[in-house]
Amino acid sequence: MKKLMPVLMISCENATLLIEKHALKELSRPQSIQLKMHTAVCDACRQYQRQSILINTTILKHLSDITISTSPTEPRMGNLAKQQIQNEIEKLSASD
């Protein structure tokens, strides 16, 4: 078991890298186990993981109205996104 612990227990730096990697793609089985073991004992990384998930889902939710045209150099926004941007501009202009 002593030989296995250094393999299973990773640093906070490696845990945060795995958290961010997991947001992009599936972790390998060993990586998943390492992350679970680390977050089971590390409150800071467990909190970071919760916050990372929240940020990622919030961004995806707010960007879901943006569509890309057939030309990758010309992105097109949906009407809802345009209206939200316009509302923010008007709020900022009113406060000046």
C-alpha cells in the first residue's frame, strides 16, 4: 500500500489540471481515480472543482444563443445575445 499511495495521491496542481482536463474530455481511469482520491481529502480542490463546473456550465448556457456562420471568420450572434449586449450597453450609457 505504501508503494501505491504516491501513485494515487497527486498534488493540488495536478488535481486542478485534471479538473480542467475533465471539462474538455473524459479522463483515463487512473486519472479519474487520482482526482477522486485527491478531492476526497482536499477541501480546496473539491471547492475548486465545484466552482469550475459552475463556471463552465454558466458560460455554456450563456453562449448557447451564439451560432457560427458557414464562414469561420464571420461569427453570427443570435437575436437574444444581441439584445442582451444592447441592454448592457444601454445600462452603461445611462450610468455615465
